Amino acid sequence: MDPLKICFISSEIVPFAKTGGLADVSGALGKYLDQAGHDVRLFMPLYDKIDTDKYDMHVVDFLQNITLNFNGFDITFTVVTTKLPDSNADVYLIHCPDLYHRGSIYTEDHDEYLRFVVLVRAVIESCQRMGWGPDVFHCNDWQSAMLPFYLKTVYQWDDLFANSRTILTIHNIGYQGIFGSDRLGPLNLQEWAHMLPQDDLADNMLNYMKTGLLLADVITTVSNTYAREIQTAEYGAGMEYILQQRSDHLIGIVNGVDYEDWNPETDEHLTHKYSSKRLAGKEKNKKELLESFNLPYRKGVPLFSIISRLTVQKGFDILEEILFEILQNYDLQFIVLGSGDDRYARLFHQAQYHFPQKFGFYEGYHIPLSHKIEAGSDIFVMPSRYEPCGLNQIYSLKYGTVPIVRKTGGLADTVEFYDWESDSGTGFVFEYYNSDSLKWAIDYAYTTYQHRDTWKRLMKRGMAQNFSWELQVQKYVDLYQHLVGVS
């Protein structure tokens, strides 16, 4: 069977740029598609945040100073390339300082609509100059969701893409790329306005995600449960009717985990390696972690943790209602790593101030520390309002850090409810989104932790779970092959 030609477009790819799980998935899926023998080429912007000195980057000779014409102005870009670490896959970074040197990956600038249209057009123009017609263009979230539209309109003349198919993966439908329809003029798309959702244009809207959902050949999302949830008004963010209409073209595939990076037996960030057969190192990591937060180590006291963006989506509003009560009444400790909404950052700073022996907070994102927290904690808390897939609960399982999760999205698909009577399951799952349910789950975990033999069996069941990309990537390959008619 011939290798597939896969053009993978993402606004962020590990290790170059990351704000969330999209970057992890993009980097890992690219690596494992390459290892499976496919011709995968990854595209993303060259942000000024990227430390180019860390990577062997060079300009592509025939992809320099390419001009894109818009309505009354031009944008010029050059393509820089490097290898995706631990693979032979090529990453192509779109160098356009006017658009991507903003100090952050995403902005609220007046030309945000243009930044990611340029990404889409730069990908297509690069493929043209390579003479490379991908079997599949794999787009991710709203930032590349306009690619199916451009292939069917502005670039429909090019037979190079006559057999190319498009996939749009929804990582979080809450972010859609919505702009005023007056952007059609600067983008020079008035000729193709009939291809866009007419109800949106009537409301002076241009919705990149919605356009992609209507025009992509296949829509995927990052868990089976989330694929069902986004077809409802509660989770669909206004896209539920389109997704219901296209349900035959909507597929859920749970994200994999790169166990080469996330494995307590080999984790380069850990002082003490450990496994399900040799658990002593986990307690040593716990002691070291607590010391780094100036918290006392007390044997037998459970350590809860959170690593997250600090947003209401992640369930911090219901945690806020009970956090001080838990810290006051339970003999436990708690560590949080994250940044985001000032409201929740203040909450955690206050908790640290009022409970200096129990609570530690690191505001920001720190990759080595995130590994140390996964390894040193006993219980990981993810009370999300919604969670398309989630990765930290999967990391936690591997590290013997038992997760507390709400039954939603990928959390429901990856964590099995722990049943005391049958001594089965891998974590503590609560269903209703309120503080009472979260408190119940925390109390259940706290009580179970006191039974050390039971807890050890629970840890080991989690550590035995397998959500590796080796398994998940084959589901994408099967989808690609079906889409292009290869059996």
C-alpha cells in the first residue's frame, strides 16, 4: 500500500508553540503518522515566541517572498522548515512578521481574521510550488477551517488538488473565529459570498468554523462522547443543527498520548523513576514536589492537584464554592499550576495565603513542573463544565495519580467510575455540574485513599490503561484511507 500524503495544518504544534492540547495532539499525531510510513507535512505560523535558535531551521529556497494578493493590499511570506523532533516529518513555518510577530499566538487585534486566512492560503500556495497534491488536508479548529472553502473557490482551478479531501477536527467548538462580514471586502471574497452561510451574512457575521463544518468532507472531534454532545444545544455553541445534519460525516476519535514523553519509568523531568511494579519512587517524588512548594511532607496525607488553564470551562466556578471548606475540614494538601482568568488566580493566591501548610500555587505554565506534579500527586482534579478530550486525566492514569473528573466529553470516555463494592474502575466520576457533586467526588476519593491496599490496586489499574498514539493513529489512517478510496 502506498504511503498517504497528508497535509496537516495547525495554529500550534509542540514543541514550537503551545497554549493547550491542540499543540500536543498536532505534534504527536504528526510524529506517529511519520513513523507509520506516511508522507506527512505539517504547517504552522512562525511566531516570534518560537525560539528558532533551538531548532535546525532553514529557509526553503523556492518558497521565499511569495506574495498573496488581497483587495488593495499584498501580504508577503517566506517558508522556513525544520524536522519535527523525534521524527523525520517536515514542519513548514510560515514566516510573516507583520502578522505573526505579536508576542502571542492569538490576539484580539483588528486583523486576526487575516492572520489565519494567510496561513490557509500560504499552505495551499506552498503545496502548489512543491507540486504536491495531498491525499488529505487535515485542518484543526477555526484557524484552518477556511481551507475547504478556499479549495472549492479561489483555488478550484488547480487540478493538483482535484483528488484532495479535507478533514476538519474540532478540538474545542467554543472557539469559532467569528468576524464581521465586512471582512469579505479586504479578503476579496465577494465573488464567493454565495458559498458562505447566508444567515450569517445577513447578521453581518463571517464564521470560519461554521464554514469549515459545512464544506469539509469529514468532521472529526476528539472523543466519542464529545461528538454526541456537540449535537445538542447545551454543548453545540450554536453549531448543533449543522452537526446534526452532518452527523453521518462526524466521527469521534479519542486523542492519544505520547508515552515517550509521559511515562514515569522514563520521564526525564523526574528525579525518581517508578512503575506499577516499583511504586516507591512516587512517594519520593511527592516529598520533593511538596518541598518545592514549601509545603510540609506528612506521610498518609493525600495530595490533590490541578494543571489547567484557569477558565470557567475547567470547572473552577464550582471548585471556588467549596475550596476553602475542603481545605478547612479535610486533612489534605493541594497544588495548582496554571494561568488564565484573574478571578481564579486570585482565588488560588488567597488559598495559598490562608492555608500556607496545605495549598501551593504556581501561576503560569511550566512543562517540567507539570511532569513533577503528575508524578508527585495522589489525586488529579478535572471538574470540567465540558472537555472535548482532555489529556491530563490520561497522563494521571499513567502516573498512578487517580483522577477526579466530571462525566463529560473525553473525560467520560477515558476514566471509568470507581465502584467500591466490585473494586473496579480507574477514577472518581461525577455527573452533575455543581459544587455538591464535586464535593461528593472529593470526599469519595479522600475516603478511599485511607484504604491503602485498595488504593494501590486502583492506581495500578489506571497505570495499565493504554491510550497510546500507536493505537489511535491507526484510526486516523483508516479514516484517511476510507476518505480517499483506499481499502
